[in-house]
Amino acid sequence: MKIAVSGKGGTGKTTLSASLARTFAENGYDVYAIDADPDANLAAVLGIYEPVRPLIDLEELIEERVGGSAGMFTLNPDVDDVLDEYSTSHDGIRFLRMGSVKAASSACYCPENSFLRSVLNSLVFTRNEVVIMDMGAGIEHLTRGTAAGVDVMLIMVEPTRISMQTAEVIEGLAREAGVGEIRVVANKIRSDREREIVAGELGDKLIASVDFDDTLLERALDAGDEESPGLAAADDIFRELVSR
Ligand SMILES: Nc1ncnc2c1ncn2[C@@H]1O[C@H](COP(=O)(O)OP(=O)(O)OP(=O)(O)O)[C@@H](O)[C@H]1O
Ligand SMILES: [Mg+2]
């Protein structure tokens, strides 16, 4: 199963991605957790504290696979081996950090983008493992080709107007790219009234609504280096996803 997680900044994408990765791993699945958000912190939330080099910094490898020095490069380099070679394993989860493209436009057809997109494509189409991608709010690495291999996109929202508007924009982009199923997770719910509003607003799109969790807030205030606790609803979301 291939799962992409997106949503507005701070809604809980990384927390959910890490919780789902752990839940799948605990249930015996082989898991790839992918940090595709340029503003990356999935590693820390998974409890990986040694620095993980982002793929985008592997300049020699990119040059070797994609080319580019003469202004010519291949759009579909073979990168299947990169997934094993450059991932970090932790608690039964393989972790890869994509890193961010430094070019002005992330839509550019530069060698680095070509490389990252090929890595995502390879993950989605050549792997039997469960793949969970923390995408950040921007989903531009999800090209039309790759998006077709994503089984479900989970969009995180907080119970605010602006966060739901962002979710709609992301949903539109994801549909256009060809993601089949798009579900919404409402996070940080503080009252029954909020729960009712998001339920009314989102209808069948809603896969789970997750209460505001004070222990997560405390962990965020505390600079300790223990893993964050999981999102309480990860189990429910896991069961819903595997039951389909
Ligand atoms: N249900 C919740 N209750 C309370 N706090 C939460 C909850 N879910 C996430 N948080 C906290 O909200 C903050 C943002 O969460 P997280 O980093 O997962 O969001 P994000 O969408 O990945 O953010 P970014 O856009 O910066 O990558 C974190 O401090 C996290 O612990
Ligand atoms: Mg994040």
C-alpha cells in the first residue's frame, strides 16, 4: 500500500506519518517512511537522531544516474538500488529523506528533480513494502505518473477555515495528478462542536477525527530526545486502510 500524507503547515502530517509507519511495522508490514517535505523532521519523530543525508545532496550519484553537466539529462534514470542503498533502518522501518530542490521553481526540470521524482516513482511502483510519504503541503514531486501509484492520500486538517481551504486546494491538485482515493484526517479536535463541524463539512471524505492530545503538546515544549508518542487514532486509520 502506498500512502501520501499532505496538508497545511503544522496540521500534524509528520506526527501522523510517523505513527502510521510504526503501526504498520508493529503489525508485521515492511515499511518505507519517506520524508518528502523540504522542511524535514520525520526522522526525529521516528526516533532517528543520527543525521540522515538527504538524497538531493548525493551530487555524484545524481550526476552518474541523471547526467546534466552538458545540459542534457535523462528524465527516467534507474534508481531502484538507491532505495536500499541510501535508506536508514530503524525499528523495522526504512527511512529515506528526499531533501529540497534549491532551484527557484520546484517545477523545474533540473537533474535533481528528475532524480527525486524517479526515486518516488520507483518506491511507488517497484516496491512491495508499505510506503508512507510525508509530503508537506506541496505535492509537486507527485507527478501524474507517480500519483497513479498512490493508493490513498491522507490530507490533514485542523478545525479551522483556512486549513480546510488548503485541504481543498491540495485535494484538487491530487485529483488532477491522478491520485485515486483522497481522505481527510481532522486533527487537534478540542470539542464536540468542532467534531460536528468538521464531520458536517467533510462528510464521507473524513477517515478519522483525532482529539487534541496534551501529551503531544507537552512533548513539543520539551526538548528531550525521546520519540514522540503516537497519534491515538493511528490504529483506527491503519485498520480502515488495510480493510479495504
Ligand atoms: N492531536 C494533536 N494534539 C496536540 N498536538 C498535536 C496533535 N497532532 C500534532 N500535534 C503537534 O502539532 C505540532 C505540529 O505537528 P507536525 O509536526 O506533525 O505537523 P506537520 O503538519 O508535519 O508540520 P509541518 O508543516 O511543520 O511539517 C507538533 O508539535 C505536534 O506534536
Ligand atoms: Mg512535518
